[in-house]
Amino acid sequence: MTEPGHAILFEPVRLGPVTAPNRFYAVPHATGHGWAQPGGAIALRAMKAEGGWGTVAVQMSEIGPDSDMANHPMERIWDDRDIARHAAQVEAIKIRGSLAAIELAHGGMRARNLTTGLPVSGPSGLPVLRPEVPCQARAMDLADIKAFRASHRAAARRAIDAGYDIIYVYAAHDLSILSHFLSPNTNFRTDQYGGTFRNRLRLLREVVEDTLDAAAGERAVALRFSVAEPEKPEGLAIDGEGRDVVEALAELPDLWDVNISGWSSDSATARFADEGFQLPFTDFVKSVTTKPVVGVGRFTSPDFMASLIRNGRLDLVGGARPSIADPFLPKKIREGRSDEIRECIGCNVCVSMDSYGLPVRCTQNPTVSEEWRRGWHPESPPISRGRRSHLVIGAGPAGLECARVLLAAGDKVTVADSAAEAGGRIAKEARLPGLATWRRVRDYRIRYIESSADAELYLRSHMAAEDIADFGADAVVLATGAKWRGDGVGSTNFRTMNLGRRSVYTPDDILDGRIPEMAGGESVVYDDDHFYIASAIAEALRMAGQNVTYATPLPQISAWTENTLEQSRIIERLSSIGVELMPNAKLESGLSLANRLTGEYSEIGSRNLVFVGARIPVDGLKRELDLTVGASRVRLAGDCLVPGIIQAAVYSGHQVARSILEGIPNDGFKREFIQSFVPAA
Ligand code: ADP
Ligand code: SF4
């Protein structure tokens, strides 16, 4: 039963000529599957429709070969040969009762055309908007603009033929040629498409009108527009042209899909932005237009979502990451099961996969991108082959996910952990600044386990090999985690080092509260891990009153966080609180840091050294149990199999549970092949 306060979320919404069945709107987002992996892409989106998202949108879809975004695997609707694939996608979405939307796009000065070899084009002859790519855009002449409009219109026609209900015009994220024509930072033209606001807006207006014309009142036309660019000093602002655009085109599209740009603002992580963070920018839009408005902001709380509608801030609740973390979020709210929502934690592991050009992965939802190739469903694990009884050692992310899946399948599970609190590394890391939402990984699973009559959870229960052997479980899963090394071994150094006789602290020490002189002390946090933990520890120590230096052998601070769109924010945060940053600083025996560029040495001296390097699996039990319980009944999951990020531990726990249930290793999957290849005779 839907809670009365949430019923408003299930009202239909008219979007011009079509009607969304409810207010849950899965906005366009990159899936990493792209045009070359339609099986994966279609199944991922179909899952959202099955989970109750009333509208499911397809990611950025290149309208032609002159907008080639490779290496990012976008969708393509270049010509009629793409229609069949899109039609299959539309059918998979609509058969489940949702509307299907497509985001037509031309990347303009963001397209690289690396695979097509065509010239990149834009409003002005300038370098492309990726300084690391050595190529320029060609300034379009009036004939080029005409051709672009015709190309967009033809793509709209194909999208309509494929059956889409909503056709997007895309002018967001600085990723669209329409944004590039609009912005005085990229448009230096002197003709009717440049100069004044009216002139710079002209192409966007024309393309919306062209698309409305192609839609002929039978399909809705959405305009996706970033109303503000907070990262750019001279970017769009809601007291400037961001608002002017909405006012100028207010009643033109059937739907406004509004957000902020660039992508690191739009997809801000929980470390830097709370749920609803975009509303201060986007909620003016409803006061300017009578057309429906959808916005995003990592919404996972149904009360908050309902209040947004009730208070007239949005008409539809947009979700990209929340719909990845839980494709069944709407259905759970509709059925009064809000406490079962697998809330997005705002970690951007999903985004990092896109940065790599790979299918999306999610810390909370291990089944994403596995819908087609492995047949994994986020809510329905395989049915147990009998009421068997399993023992899981370790209540970290891997152990908890493994236990949850085994229970959901109908087996009995005992979970034992030596710690006083469940959650393993999650429980500890979530205490670091900005990482509190990470507890959701534990809480979602613990809630499930605690509500199951077939589960027993024992904390403060250290398990030795003989305890486990005595237990007589059908399957034993060791999810005992990993320990941080304190011997100098990290990503850039594989040999142990003599770090002197003084104490060296590891992240485990800090997370367990073992570091002396918290206030007034001095520490060097040495990052040879390169993800989030070293910067978060540096921040925590600084906030506790220490003088802190963050040093790393790489030229970049927290190098991998560039992929989660956090790097510049981490640098800004650490600098603003007075953490000294030392890139290119290699730790050497004898406790000095050698600057890799200048060769200068700086002594660590009497300061604490927090060494953040590699980890060692805690897997000793496996060797003992193989002899007593038998190797085939003992499985490793998560960090004790191979240390990795939390997403990898959850995934591993899930996979091990399925392999127990299915009685097979579960290491095979389907592959997608390009059908048009015919080998020469
Ligand atoms: P993962 O990320 O792979 O889930 P974690 O390090 O988060 O790993 O969790 C491992 C958990 O296993 C920790 O909570 C730890 O207390 C527990 N653990 C490790 N060894 C034992 C053991 N012998 N008996 C019980 N619990 C254990
Ligand atoms: Fe949310 Fe992290 Fe999953 Fe992305 S990977 S959807 S940010 S939980």
C-alpha cells in the first residue's frame, strides 16, 4: 500500500501530447554500453521500466557521424540502419508501461570525431573543449548550420519512426553544440548566430521549433538545459542568461529537463553535496513556465520527493544515479516498502566507469550492467535448490551482500564478525569527513538480514578454523577483508622498505582511532593508493587539529578521483583547510620525500607518517579450512579474495552467493558481437 503522503508521486503527468504514468523520471545518463552493446543497454533500461520509472530516457545519442564522441560509448542514431536497434529499445521500455525518451545530441566542440575522421565543428574556429585533445573546431558557415538543422531534424524523424514518445533537444553539460552557440565564451560570431543574446539563442530556438515540427503534435519535445554553470566564473547563472533562456523559450518545449553544468557539478558526490543540491539553481524554472519541469539532485527520500511536488518545485522527480542504485525505487515506494530502497551513496563509481568508456558499475547495485550478459535481476536472485544452511564470516560489504542474496533465495545464513559493529570497512570509513552516506551499503543489507527469520547475525564473534569446521555449514564464505600494509608497498613501489624504527600508521590505525597527539601533532599522509581514502584521512586529521601534509609520488592529487569528478574539489577542500599538498614526492627509506622533478629531499623527521599503500588479504582461514572442511565448500569473497574498492567487494559477495545457489562457478557471461562482420572467403 502506498503511504498516503507518497500518493502524489504516482499521479500521471501530461507532457504535451503524451502522458507519463507517474512522476518518476529516469533521466538520460551514460551507461557505457552505447550503440555497440545494445543487449546490455536495452536490458539496463528495461529494468528501470520494470521497476516503475514512468519515463525511461536513453543517453546522449549522436545524430550523425560528424558528432562522434568515441572513446565514450554513446548511443547513435546516425541513419536508418540504427532504427531497428532503437525500436527494440523502445519496445522493451514501453512494454512495461513506461514512456521512452531519447536525447538527440551533437557534441559540437566536445565531439572528437576520432573514429570518423570528420572535421569537428562549432560556432567559432577554436580548440575543442578538451585541452588535452590536440584538435580544433571549424567555424560553421551558414550552409553548415543549415545542414546541422537538417541532420537534427532527420534524426528526430528516425527517433519518431523508432517509436520514442519524447524527443530531446539537448543543450546541457557544455556537451552540446547548442550550448556552444549560446555561450559568449565559445561563440565569437558576428552574423545572425552570434553577438547579442537573441542571436546566440537563435540556433537553439530553431532546433526546438524544427523538432516540434517533426514531432507534429504526436510526440513530446523535451529541452534539456543547464540553467547554471557554477564551476565557471563567466558561466551561465540563474540571475543572468540561465534565466533569460528559460524566459525566452518558456512555453516552447513540452517539457523542461533542467540541471546544472559541468558534469562534476551535475553529478556531485555525497562528499561535496547533499540530496537536493541542485534545487537552489533549478527551482525557479517552474515560476517561469507553465510546462512541466523535471530536475535531479540524487533524490532517494520519498518524503523529500513528495514535498518537492507538493511545494511546486518540480513536476517530475528525475533520477540518474538513484535509478542505477535501485531500478525498483518507484515500485518500492508504491508498495509501501520505502525502507527497502537501495539508496545511492553518491560515490560516483558509476561515473568512473563512464570515464573509462566502460559499462556502468555501482557500489550499491551489483547487478547493473549484468542484466543481459549474466541475466542478473536486482530483486530476484535464483531460487535455492534446497533449504541449505551457510556460514558467512565477516559482515563487511562482501559478507553482507552474500548473506542477503542467499537469504533472498530461501537458504539459511549465519553471519559472524569479530567486530562489535557490522559493516566492516564501511562502518569505519563512513566516519571520515563527507562519507556518512556510505553507511547505506551496510544499512540496506543489515535491514534485510535482521528482518529475515532465516538469518542469524553474531557480532563480537571471532571465528577460528575449528569453530567453522564444527559448524557444519553447507557452504562457508570467508569475507574477512584485507589489512592495509605499512611496509612501503603501494601502487608505485612493489618492494618493502625500511621505514625506520619510528611508528608508521596505516589507514587501519587511523580508522581504529590509533594515532597519538591528535591535537597539535604533525602528520604526513603519504598516498600511494590514489583513490579517496588518503585525502579523507588528511582531512580528518586536519579537522582534529593536526598540521597535515598530503604527499604522493604521482603528479596528481588523489589521481583516481579525476574519474569520480572529485579531484578538483578535493584539492580545493584540502587547500582551504590548510593541508599542505606535495605531489611528485616519492617516499624513500630513511623517511624522506624526494621531489621527482627537482630531486630535492624533505625529511619527515618527527612527524607521524600515515602510509596509504597496498593491502594484504586476510585469507589465512582458507588454507586451514581447505584441509578440514574441504576446498569445494569454502569460498572467498571481497577484499580477502582480492583487495579492491567497495563496489568490487559487493559485486564479489553477490557473485559468490549466486555461484553457491547455482552450483556453478558463475564466471561466464554472454558477449555482444557486431552482426555485420562477414569474414572474407
Ligand atoms: P570486505 O570489503 O571484503 O567486505 P571488510 O574488511 O569490510 O571486507 O570486512 C571484513 C570483516 O570481516 C570485518 O568486519 C572483520 O571484523 C571480519 N573478520 C575478519 N576475520 C574474522 C574472523 N576470523 N572471524 C570473524 N570476523 C572476522
Ligand atoms: Fe550511486 Fe555510487 Fe551507485 Fe553511482 S555507483 S549510482 S554514486 S551508489
